[in-house]
Amino acid sequence: MANKLDDSGLFVFDQEHTSDGKPEPEKPLEKIAEIAGNRFALLALAFVAFGIAIFFYTAALQFSGTTRVGASADKGVPRQYTVIAPRGSIIDRNGAVLASSSEVNSLLLAETGMDEISLKEMLLEL
């Protein structure tokens, strides 16, 4: 309870009125000890640390991988695939062929780096 009335008209309680109105300076060691004692702050700090580590590792993979690109990405390597049909021809009960396996040649051009005229000339030769 209030013991007496102060000169400024405020009630003074059981403790001494010694404050000059200025906030006390923060002590960094006490602040660190307070954060270290808070398990949620430590968990958040761990998540932030792992997130930063993943970000930098991903960025390192993204930007350093350009020097290790093989020849296939730069020049293009021709590839030939033979796909064998898993079955023979499909015939009906009278022996007429409904579906058969036949050889098909196909060509795929991907970013040749040629101008349009040279590309058309090469395709006509093929």
C-alpha cells in the first residue's frame, strides 16, 4: 500500500523512490543468458542456422557447377537408341495383321547453333 504522498503528487509505495527516470543500461551478458535459457529462442536459432547453411550450399552448387559441365552439354552428343518391341505382330482370328512392328527412323535436332539457311541445306541433304 502507499505510505505517503510524494512532492509531485504521486503515491510512494514500500520501496524507496530512487529512480531518476532514465532506463538502466542493458547488460549484454544478462541478455545472452536470458536468450540461452529460452528453449524456443534456441530452437528458432537452430532453424535459422540450418536454413542459412542450406541456402549457401544450394547457391554454391548452382554457381560453381558451370565449370564442370561435360562436353555433351556444349557440343551435343549423337545418341542412337534401339527400342525392341516386346511383342510380335497382332493378328485377328482369320490371320489378318492388325498391328505390326516396323522400323521407323526419326531425327531430333536440339539447338544446333546454325542459321536458318544452313539448317535448311543440311536437312535437304539428309
